[in-house]
Amino acid sequence: MVFALGDDHYAAPVGRVREILRPVPTVRMPRVAPWVRGLFNLRGRVLPLVEAKRRLGLPGAPGEGSPGARVVVVETAGGDFGVGVDAVVEVLSCDAAARQRPRSLMEIPAARFIDSVLDLGGRLVFALDLDALVEGAAGA
């Protein structure tokens, strides 16, 4: 599943996406990382909401006010989490040949959140490591 954070596109394995929601009300938790927006109630289950833009150190405010903003509920090793994104772009499949892990990518600070880079017909999309993205958020 491909989603937007600002002008750039990122991807999450569709098999780990549980559902996509419109922005949800959250309750802020004291003394949590600034990239954790808070907790939200999903049909009786309380889940943490991680702001992907803030977690990745991207400029601009999270897209909560934009019409395309969504919360993507994902399955991780630490349980289910909401991930705030600016927009969901598309769902697609790609073959293994489209995945690359450039060595130079390892030099940038946010590389620990990137699983690989997908070459989708000349368009490059960062495939996120969801477990790393939510690590350290509300008991992850």
C-alpha cells in the first residue's frame, strides 16, 4: 500500500495493513515521544497513533487537517498501531526485482525505518520497516 507524506511516497506491506480510517480523536499521553500523537479507541481496542512524518523527521505538520489524511492501522511485532499519513495513494503489488537496498541508504539517519526502495516504473518509493517505525511508542 502506497501513501503520501508531503510530496513523497512511502509503502507498507498490504498484508500488514488491517484497515484505513479517517482521522480519529486521540488522547495525549504524558511523557511520550513527540511523534506519538496519543491513544485512540478502535471499536473497544485502545491503540497508539504514530505520526509518520514526525517519526521520519520530515518537514511540515502532519496532514490531519488535509482532506486526504488517514490513519492506517497496521500489524507490527509490538501489536497493532495507527500510523498517521497525509493520504493513501494506491494499493499495488511489485515483484522482488523492484526492491533494492542501496548501501548508500544506510548512511542517512532515517535508514533504520526503511526496509528497501521500490522502483515502480521509474518512480521511487520507500518501503517502510513498520516494526522500526513504531518501536518505542507506547509499549512497542
